[in-house]
Amino acid sequence: MDVSDNPVAEIRGITYRAFRSVLRRNAEYITERSVPERLAVLGIPVLVISGAADPVGGRRRPISR
């Protein structure tokens, strides 16, 4: 895979319309299926580490201990 030396410059080069389209389609992808559903199709064991701000299993707040 060829990775650019300056990805920020490349992002700055896209139009606002294209940027908004990417954001919209990314949101559609994320809401289409949950993370467990997307990972299940891999058919291999995976380890997922979620942060305090990540909704896990539909929860909106981290579990307090």
C-alpha cells in the first residue's frame, strides 16, 4: 500500500461537497450494522478494546465499578 507523505495536504485538497459525502456515507456505514455484526463476518477471533466514550452494546455510559 502506498501511503502519502502528507495526508493532511491531500484532505485539504478535496472539495467541501466531497468531504460532506464521505462523512454522510461513513455515518450510514456505522449505523447500518453494529460493531459485533461487522466483526462476526470475519470468522476469526478478535479483541475489541473500547474507550469510555464508545457506546458498547447500546450503552451510552461506561459501566461504573
